[in-house]
Amino acid sequence: QVQLVESGGGLVQAGGSLRLSCAASGSIFGANAMGWYRQAPGKQRELVATVTSGGTTRSAESVKGRFTISRDSAKNTASLQMNSLKPEDTAVYYCTLWSYVSNNQYWGQGTQVTVSS
């Protein structure tokens, strides 16, 4: 089993920055990817950014140029640096890990990010 713990959410004014962190523990073997989803009230959960254990990253168009995902594969941690935040970035942000070995996806409990205008 894999456990994910997020930290770093909070309240920030538009234009500000926040950094989310995610620590993974448990049975993590082989190739995998970590990422962040977000879900705003009344909306579907959407993928924000991903990073593979090899370091390949992808980001949603809505956050490109503002959010940066990174990871430390040795420590099984991932971070999401969020700059130039907008009110529409307000959501619960979830850390996730995909195991290519077990073909399972794991989720953290979520952390609230609120951007005031």
C-alpha cells in the first residue's frame, strides 16, 4: 500500500505564490509518476501537472508558465510551485501516484488552496 501526505495549502491573494508538497511512503517499487489534480466546488477533478520517476513533466494549459512540478525520486516527494495565482485556481489539490508496476493509482487526502481577488 502507498500513503500520500500533502502540505502547503492555504489562503493567498491573487498574484501570490504557494508551494505544495507531497510525501509518498509505503510499497513504492519501480517506475511511477506523481502528480497533482485539483477540484473546485461544483466542478470535475482536473489534472494539473505530472512528473515521472525519470523527470518528465507535463502541465495543464491553464497553469503553464505559472506552476512548476518537481520531485525527488530518492525521497519519493513531489512539489508544486504555484506562482501568479488566480482566483480560478481555488480548489482542493490532491497529490497522486501512479505505479506502473502494480497499475494502481493512489491519492492523498487533499489540501485546500484559496486565492482571493
